[in-house]
Amino acid sequence: MTAPHNLGWISNDNMALLTDLYEFTMAYSYFRSGKNEHATFELFVRELPQDRSFLVSAGLEQILYYLENISFGEESLDYLGTLGLFDTEFLDYLGSFKFTGTVYAIPEGEIYFPPEPVIMVSAPRIEAQIVETFLLNTFNFQSLVASKAARIVLAADGRGVVDFSLRRDHGADAAVKAARASYIAGCLGTSNVLAGMFFDIPVFGTMAHSYVMSFVSEIEAFRRFVKDYPKNSVLLIDTYDTIGGAKNAIKVGKEMKKAGRKLQGLRLDSGDLALLSKKVRGMLDGDGLGYVKIMASGDLNEYRIQDLVKGEAPIDTFGVGTEMGTSRDSPALGGIYKLSCDNLGPRMKLSCGKATLPGKKVLYRCMDTEGMYWKDLIATWDEKVDLPDGYKVLERVMENGSITSDVPSITVIRRRFLGNMEKIPALLKDINNPGSYSVEISENLSRKAEGHLG
């Protein structure tokens, strides 16, 4: 099921206003001056966030549906009219607005690196300008969370990771997109039921401490829960005392075993997770409940998880919330959207420290004899490049304002990501001392850039 572009508080007719005011003021000036020639804009990231060695593409599906459906409803046009900035002729133009451009993009789940173009929009200038903010808002956030989640999944080293970030995410829309992005990057699923419905993501949930506290005793709470959920029997054991909770859970587990059922798991949410998980594992194994899994949660991130894994803590699944859904250590991705070509030819920003590369581009990825990625090359759109070990990464995903092919399911996107992780150099997977990846600029593109600088 494809999620709508909003969660109910913004009507579809008003989604076009989810942008910065200056997109409209520029568009109006273009309109008044007849400057609506075809132009190409590119979305890319200038530099890697802190401690990152790669980024994960995410958010393209929402971008494509937005571009295909963007329109201005009567309420939106009435509001723009109250600003006193635009004449009736321009508002009438917006009333029949439709995106008619062509879009090339890196597929979702693909690995990318600065300063590679990840989305390239070619359209009449006003159209390409108005959609800028939504593209940046959507891609920057989902790519940020997917990249953080990828590090956490790497740290788990084959053990499961579940998104628990909903209650700490920065708003409802962010929470749904965070669940989606983290699933793409290898998480098993999410606690977010709405995201589960929208995107067909597996949902996970156990109980809260308040549930245990709602009964006369802990063991009564456990017995009630497994009675109601015999096939989803994961018990939270640290409400009062973790070891005491484990003992009560084991009693319930034995009762289930006698009745021909199996206790599924125990969750630890506080304390010394390494020590407690080892003690609880020993208790479970000693009482014939070796099949019961242990889940851990509580302010986890990739570094804490890595320490637990290296310390051989017998934890099967990690629930990760705040650190992943907000990318707490580096909470913003510096993706930008810049004009690269128009009727005047290749365009290049020259601002100090913010220079861009001119013209439309092609991105190639090169593989070694073992099928591993070893370098990328950014080239001009029309140059001939001899790369027998390379392929084009950007794909045409929209033409004349219409999506060109079926949008892949989230399962397919996730599978693509996992396949990519098998192909990137091992140094890029080191979360403590991440290595670097070679991104080269073709000689022709370099000459064009130097010509603009000169």
C-alpha cells in the first residue's frame, strides 16, 4: 500500500504549499519576465555527515508521487492571493499547474557519495523551481535516517534491529518516514503501526512497564499476556527487578511448555545489558527454555550495540529508538538542489566553499573483477566514457510528468540495499574508523568547471 503524501492534517490540494515562500517569489518573477525555458536542477550532498563513509538513497517513491500529483487547490490559491505578492494572472497559472518534467535518479536503496548527483530534474524553470523544497525535505530526511540505520544494522552483525523511534521522532510525518527508511536499510521492522499499514513493513511490539504495573503481581501480568498472545509472547522483565522478572517469566514459560506452547522472548530495557543478558540466558538455558529469545532496548546506538556484540552478549534483537529516528549524532543531511543547466548553457555557482559543477551529468560506478565497487565517476551528459567495468547509476524515473515504470516495492528496495552492502569495500563498513571511497570527476567536466572559474 502506498502512503499518501501527508498524514491528514494537510489536504492533497494544499500539499503544493509545503515549500519555501521564495520558490513562489522567484517563480512569479520568472513568469512576469517570460523566463520559463527548460532548465536542469540537480540534488546532491556536499559532504558526508560526521563519522559516515557512505549514504543510502531513500525517499524517491514519495517524491515521484508528489511530482505526478502536485496541484494547487482553491484554498491554496486563495491564501496565496492574500499575501499581496502575486497578480491574478500568475494565480491562474498556478491553478492549472502540472509538473511536466523528466527526472533521473539514483534508485532507492543504492549507496551514494558526495558530490554525486542523486536526483536530476529537467523541466520548465518554474516547475523545477517550485518543487525544490519538497524534494529536499523528503530526500534529506529519509536518506539521513537510512544511512544511520545502515550503521546500526552493521554494528548488530547479523542480529536483528527493530525501529522503536516513533515516540521520539520529530513529528508524525517524520516517524512514518523514519520507519520506512530504517526498513530499507536492513531493519527487521518497526513498532509504528501506521508505517506498517502504509508500507507493508513488519510490526513488532511487546508490553510497557505500565502493563506489568496494572496487575497485582508481575507473574499475574505475564500469565495474562501470554494467555491473550500465545504466539506473540515477549515479556518485559525489568519493571521491578530484572532477575526476579526473569524468574517469573521462566515459571510462565514452563507453564506454556506443559500446555504445548512456547514463550517467544524476554525484553531487557535497562541496566547493564551485557551482564543481565548473560545471566538471563543462563537461567533460560538451565531451565530448558533455550529457544526463548532475548531482546534489548534502551538508548541504544551503533557503538553500544557493537560493544554488546563484541562482548558476546546473548542478545538476539535490538530495539533502537531515538538514536536512529533522529540520527542523533548527526541530525541533518546537507543535501542541496542547484541549477546546473538552462537555455544559457551549463551553469555553475562560484560562491566560496559552495561551488558547484556545471552542466547535466552522468554518474558511473565501476566494479573490480570480484564484483566489488571501487570507484565512481561523474561525467558530462554528452561525453563518451570508456569504462568496461562501469555502469550508469542514474535511471530515468519520470518523463513528461509521468512515472516511467512501476515503482519498486519496499521489499525490492530493501533487497537492493542489502545487495549493495555486499559490494562496497569493507573499510566503508567500519563504524569507528570509516574509510573513504573514490569519486572522480571526468577530465571534460573538470575543464568545463575550470572554464567557468576562469
